[in-house]
Amino acid sequence: MSRLVWEQDFVKNGGDLSLWNIRTGNDLLDLNDKPVYPGWGNNEQQFYTGRADNLYFNEYGLNLRACREKIVQDGRSFGYTSARLDTRNHFSFCYGKLVVRAKLPVGQGLWPAIWLMPQDYAYGPWPASGELDILEARGRLPREIAGTLHYGKDLDSKVVEEFTHELADGTINQFRDYGLEWSADSIRWLVDGHCFAERRLEPGMPFDQPFYLILNLALGGWYDNNVAVDEESLPGVMTVAGIWLYE
């Protein structure tokens, strides 16, 4: 997997988001962009915007910024804003090595994520067509990262396989290369070139279709048991320097 087939160099090439959808609001949407569940299906507390306070470029790359800010929308009140974007209908892939160079924020209640969802939902609605999380972090645990698979024929038989890893030195608040090596046989998770988990793929698992990429910075939510957000750690910034796909 040495041939570069897709690149988003946010440091060298600046602010081109032509292949990205900037998501707004607090609702998980269906495939027709209609609201389905509040809190993005995870009891998340933030309201996403595309404003420069929450999504901007600087010399370090693309920044997703979580702020303490009150927003009232359709009678609902939110105490935080942040950013989320994805490549649905613009870019998706099946198999290859994806590397995302990112620096993540530290602080209780912060939940940065780099993940993949199915472009076509060939096997049916979530979780039947799968979800592939390259990187998730709990901001209160700055030396721990995780990669996760979600799948199963329906919600009642949902399977969640999470692989956690403690960084040997430093924290998530440093630029690191988060990698995914995905083939027909296996999925491997890497950080700074080190493989910390591998899952052999079995017949019936839905990871043989194109998936698109999502970047987001959430606050609160079920991933860290709905812990309170440490507002002293805000604003928190997730910076993505670049993304490279090899095959």
C-alpha cells in the first residue's frame, strides 16, 4: 500500500473543503437528511455549526473548535458549539491504508473522532452495514485511544468491538498519525506507524463496501458515560493537518 490515491493536505493546500459536507445542528439525520434522533444518537450536548468560531484553517491545518456558547434552535437550548464534516457522496473507498495526522484536545467530556460510515448501506440500516471508527478519544484520558467496529444484523444483535491502546509517551494533544490498514482479510489500527490492534474479517461482516470519512468533535455523550463537560478546558480544538489514502 504505497501508491498515494487521495490526499487532503490542509497545511500545504489551505482551506479547500470542496469534497466535504459541513454538518450543522444536534440531530442525527437519515439518508435523506431528515432528523431522526437528537444528540446525534449518542446524547451529545453540542450544536454543530460551520461558522469560523467552530471551523477554520490556520498554519497547522483544519481546526474543529468546541466552545462554551448558548444556542437556542426550534425551542431547544444548547450550551456548546462545535464542528463536524464528512465526505458522503464526494469521496468513499473500500480497502487501502488511510493516515490522518491530527492533534486532539484534552479535557473531560471532549470526544474527538475520526471514523467511517457506509456510502450505500448495502446491507441495510445501522448497524447492518457497519461502522468503522479509526480513532476515538475520551478527553479526560489523554493517553488512551481506541478503534472500534460496529456491526450486526439489527439493533438487538448489535456487535461493538473496541480496541483501546495507551500511548507509550506523550498524549493525544500532540500531532500523531492515526492509521487504518483495511483489506479483504483484516482491519488494522495504527498510531505513529505502530499497529495496536488487528481484527481478522469473517464471512458475513459488512466491511467489503465503500465507506466515507467523518471528522467531528463532540461534547458529552454516551461514549464516556455522559460525564459532565469540564468547561475550564474549553475552548477545545481538534486540528487535522492532513489525510492520505494509499493502495
